[in-house]
Amino acid sequence: MTHLKFVFSNQSESTEFELIYQLFETPFKDKWLRVFREALNDSQGLREHLFFGSLFEAENTLVSEINRVIEKINHFKPQSFVFKEKATLGMSHQDLMILHSEFEEAEKLELFRQDAPQQIKSDLLKVNELIHRYQATLEPGSEFHINCVFKNPKSYPFDPEDLELFSPHYYDGWLYLDYATTGVTVFDAHRFKTPQKPVPQTTYQGGCKLLFDGNRERGSQELNTIKDWMKSRWDMDASDPWNTLGYIPLGKLHHPTSRDEVEEGLRQHHHRFRVEVID
């Protein structure tokens, strides 16, 4: 059995807290693990600020940070692109999706893909990250997740058989493949009634998501409603396996087993983390 050990540190890096996950034995495991190991060994390292939820940060801090970064981008080349929206206290998921659609628009522009200096490109990605961090604070306080994603990751196309592993159900304490796609998933687009078309995941990277958002099993009636919406709203055929729904589960928490212990440990240790593969 292969395990992943996530070692979290506190602000002063004087104490540590560990989460150990057991990976599921699936045909996809070895493919993903190879990409994950390559990313771990790359000198670029993990991205920062990967903790999502009110357990880790306050709404007012995120509002200030989003607007600070947006202001920097708006001063870059205002004749070519500016964010029309700003962050405010009390934003809803729908409000944040409108702001996210502006990020998607900007990311497609040659201005940011090629012409902009690296700092501006990083600032644009920061806006996306901050929007998702703000979104996470709107969920109940006990719900949170941690992204393990890398700087400048490589993307790989799924093989057709990988698509069978996508699951519409989420379980607390499980490890999932990172979305690794610019856009909004089908489930989020349906839930938040986003103005932009959902973007199913068709490639993968070495990233993963540590999910503590409670258990969510979608019944056949709910899934049929979403599939009908996909067809009527976006002319997307849910029977097409490339219109992926959900995430690929990679593993589940092996230690500790107490949810309270996990929450308290991460409350005190969310400065940064490192990851080890245990074969």
C-alpha cells in the first residue's frame, strides 16, 4: 500500500501536525503518482496559501487582499483590461462567480499570456486563488479543504479508461485529484448558476485536494436534474464520458481518524506543509 504523509507546521515552525492518507489501488494511481513525484522533485515546489475555509482566515482580510491585487492589475495596462468588479463584504457565491468570470476573460488575453511581466501574471493567478479562498469562507465553519498544487505544473491528458473513475460523491477525509482546469466544474456551475459555461476536466496534473467538506452523496434524481440542465442550458451531453462530473478519488485519511483531532491540529498548523510518499 502507498501512503502520502502531509506534515503541517505552525507560524513559528516550532511544532508539526501530520495527516497520513492511504492511496486507493486503481489503474490511475501509478500514472498520477509518477506525475506527483516528478512535481515533488521539481525545484519550483508547492504553491503557497493553500488552505481554504473560515477555519483558516477571515472574510475581511480576503476582501482587502483581493482588491489590493486587482488594483495592481488594473494599473498595468488599463487601456487594454481592467477588472470592473471589486470585492466587498457579504458577497455571495454568485457575486464571486461574476468576479471569477472576469479572471477567466483576462487569462485568455495575449496581454497576460505573453506580454505581461511575471509579477503581473502571478497577480492574476492570485486573484483566482483569492476568489476561491473567499468562496470557502461562505461554507459552514466545520467545512474546509486544502489544496496540494505545484508551481508551473505540467498537464497530461486522461486516457479514456480514467474517466470511469470520476465520482459525483464527496466524502469527508478523502483525497481527490485537483481540478487543474481554468473554469468552473459542472456541479459548481449548476449550484451557483454561473454566467459562464462549465468546463469539464479533461487533463490532470500532480495536484490533489484534501477534502473536509462533509459527506455528499448525489442521488439519481439530483443527478438527472443536473444532466437535464447541462443539455437544456449548455447543450452538453452528460452521456459523453468527456463531460466529466465530480472528481477522481485518490485515497482516504488513514491517520488520525478523529475529525476533531484533524480540525484542531490544522487550526494550529496551517502556515505551510511538506509531503512525503511512503511506499
